[in-house]
Amino acid sequence: MTPVDVPAGLAAAGHGPEREAWLDRLPRLVADLCAEWSLAPDGDPAHGRTALVLPVRTEDGERAALKVGFPHPEAATEHLALRRWGGRGAVRLLRADPHRSALLLERLKPRDLRDLPTDDAVAVVAGLYRRLHVPALPQPPRLSEALRRWSGELTALPRGAPVPRRFVEQAASLAAGLADEPDLDARLLHGDLHDANVLAGLREPWLAIDPKPWSGDPHWEPAPLLWNRWSAAVATGDLRGALRRRLELACDVAGLDLDRARDLTVVRVMVNALWEITDAGARGAEPDRDWLTRQVAIAKAVQD
């Protein structure tokens, strides 16, 4: 087959020697997988920040999609989660080569939940929780272990860090307490379920894609619904009310406890802030103040 050109957006989505080497290998890798799996390209490739997705047809003429990702820890157990779900609420996995970060998936439509009004999109995502939150697998990272680690890292943040200390200390305390709960890791979580990670299906109206799996607590899941579609929340003129409505709607549809979802949301957004501050410091750069402001605004909105 003719080598696939790496889309400019994928090439520009990140830097570093490992990523550059992967981008250089990507056209040959895609060609090798198509040859080995008897796949024929069937359209132009799409991409996110870390993966190329090529529409293909199988040897039997079935429409499918070949996803080849940049190897990174968050995606290491994606194939296991998709296999565990078996197409119930999520894209169906047809074949996997985890050593090459390659997945053959059922073909979905190029339409996500951003085409829907916010409330409708939140309801669809929350409706998927019940189907995806099956008993946990042993391989994905355990939320309890991460919470224990993050509690220490939050506590160690300098008092001059550009986020309110009261939220840092609150998140550290909540994380430490939650980490000790015996059943915290009982369920398989998607880890990054929001508008852009739900596509229209051919066999079902909506299916989840691109999991970043965890073994954890379902109340960890709603937070991405709050920091996505940010401009829409701001445009309402009542940011606090818009964010609270999303969380309340998600909990109502999914049957989650609102107070527990608030606690884990506070932890999650403060961990986002921690990562931004830490990563910027490692690069010798200033943290993204807009992103930090967004995380703090969410922490305020869900509990004020």
C-alpha cells in the first residue's frame, strides 16, 4: 500500500525525541499492520493528540478503523478495557497488538457529542457510566494508590504555588481519606469520558472511545464534563450554576452520590493543577494560568 502521510495536526501535537522517532516510524508501522492484518485503506486518516486512526476494510469487506497510538502509560490497558466491555457501551475491539499500540476497531461515524446541547451530551455520557463501570480488571492502575501518592505531592506543593492553599490542603486530605477505603478500586473506569470521546455508532446511537482505564470509584468519572465545553459554561453568564448543573445532572442520570462526586472532583481538578505546576517547573516555564484558573473555578463551583 502507499504509505500513509502523517497528518500535520498529529505531527504538531507534541514534541520530544521519543515522539519524533515514533512519527518517523508511523507510516511504515501502519503499512506493516495493514499487510499483516489484510486491511485495505478506506478513507483519509483522522487523529487526536496521540494516535492516528485510519478507516480500513478487512479481508471480508467489513468496515473498521485501525488505531495506532504513541505508546504512553495512560493507553497501556486500553485494549483490555475494550475487550472487557465487549462492545457494550464502547467501541468494539476486533484485534489488538499492544506491543505496537495498535487496535483494530469497529467503524463509527465521525460525529461526537459536541453536536448536542450540553444537557443532552451530559445525559448521554452519564448514561454510559452504568454500562462501563463493570467489576475492575487487575491490570489498570489503582485509583487508591494514585490518591495516596497525589496526597503527598499536593501537601508538598510550595505555599506560594499559584492556586489557593485551602483547595490544595482540602484535596490532599480528601485524597488521603479516600485512598484508605477498602472498595475504592472495585470498578473499571473509562477515565476520560466527555463529549469528544463519545461517537455515533452504526449499531447503537452512541459509543465511548479512547479510554484511559482505571480501577477505581465511579464518582471519579464526571469531572471531565466540567472542564470541557468551558466556553459554553462561561457564556451562560452563570459559570457556577452551569458547572453545578452538569455535575448534578450526571449524578442524577447515573445514580451517583452528589457529595462523593463533589469530593472526587475537587481532588481531580487540584491534581490537574498539580500536574500543570510541576510540568511547567520541569520545563523552566510559567504554568498555564488560564488552565489553573479553570481548575480553581470548578473546585469553587461544585461546593460553594
